[in-house]
Amino acid sequence: MRTIEITRAPVELYKILKFEGLVNSGGEAKLLIDDGQVTVNGAVETRRRKKIVDGDVIALGDEILQVALAQ
């Protein structure tokens, strides 16, 4: 599990996937989310603009991200 820091909350799910390099573009992120390949806190998430906050855990394939709000 990799911890990532966000400077403000909330952040949209597809943006985190893009900015953390798990996908090549926002469009690719949206397709993977639509396809049910992304989980947030252990549940499949199909909302592209799901608001991600401090403490959320995002998984895509073998990559797991723990979100932390930068202090």
C-alpha cells in the first residue's frame, strides 16, 4: 500500500488516478471506473467524480493507495 498526500479535500476519484500515474489520461481513468475496476474503501466505485477525502483507500489492480491530507 502506498500513501499519497492531497493538499485539499475533496478530490475527484478520476483525478487521483491520473495524477498518481495509474492511468495515462483522465479519459482512461473514467473508462476504468465505468468498467468497475476501481474500488474505494473496499467497494466497487462507478462514480467518476466520487469525492475522495482523507483516510480513503483506492485500489486499481495490484495498486493500493491510502489517501492522507497534507498538514
